[in-house]
Amino acid sequence: MITLSVDEMTGVQALQRCAETRRMQPGRLERREFEYIRQGTKCLLAGLNVATGQVFGDCREQRKEGDFLAFIQALEADNPGYKQLRIVADNLNTHQSASLVEYVASLSETAIELGVKGKSGVLKSQQSRADFLSRPEHKITFYYTPKHASWMNQIEVWFGVITRKVITRGNFCSADDLKDKLLAFIDYFNRTMAKPYQWQYTGKVLKY
């Protein structure tokens, strides 16, 4: 079984500085241009393997229902031979969508009557879909964080890492440049920095 904490960073801005950053020198702090040009945005979908600390990421234009389903399918492809994927996620509606239910049901060995979206059966409501996706016997099963407590999901800690290392001080000439640098950092992180978080309530900040 593989446990993955997943979520999205939406509206990540590709900000291009209007002037080059002046590097730190003896006796002088780094000086970064405060004016910038907006070059678009990207949505980063990411999954953290809680046992290894490895991160799988995908950059998209948005985070609609189909985008999240495609991301879950990509996670599957990145973990061949898995017996069960356990997905930790918040209660966003795209994490409990009809298409996600239909996909998880398609992996079942028995035929399941799903009903009609908004009217009956498993597909009747977001709650009924969430209940179905949370069933422990499924090949892919979801564990939802309590409402208003998505901070309990470990991927949120890692989002803080990529924000500090790449986004906050970044200079991006285009949205595609932002995408390339985000994915390049994920590759670097997995090769040099990845490790499981010591998930304890000690009051210490979990960061790199």
C-alpha cells in the first residue's frame, strides 16, 4: 500500500522582475526589483509519498474535475504494481467528483450500480460520493481531512518548501518558464532532499 498526501497550489503567478536582481556583495544586501510584469499563472498539483518524502507533481492551467482525475491517473502510472493507493486530501468538490467515483468504481472487480448524479445512488450528492471514495476495500481509497483543517495534510508542509525555494524569490519570463522551474525543483528535491516528515505534535516547525 502507498499513502500519498495530495492537494493543489492554485494561481501560482509567473512574475517577471522589471530589472535584474543585484546580487549580494560584501557589505551590501541583495537588492531585488519590486516592480514586475505578470506573465500568467499555473496550478501545481502534487502528491507526497509519506513513507519516502518523494513528491510527484503536475502543472496545469486549472484545477477542474478532469484535471484532478488525470492527476490521480498519473499518480497511478508513477507507482506501478501498487496494491492500494491511499490518498489523503481535503474536501474540495473536485476531490469527490462523479468522474472520480466512476473511475474508482471501474477498478473494482464487481459491478457497482452508481445511480444518477444529483438524483440517486452513490452519485446523488457530494457526501454520498465522498462516502463511496472512502471505502477501505477500493484499490484507490480516499481519506479526507476534517473540514477547515486541510493544514493537517503533509503536502501543505511541502508547499511551504517550494514557495520559499522557488516561487517567492523567483523571476519567470513566462508561465511555461514557471512550470519548468517548478518541475525542475521537484526533480532536484527528490534526488537530494526528500525524506519522510516526523509527524509529531511537538510545536516545532516542519521545514527544510
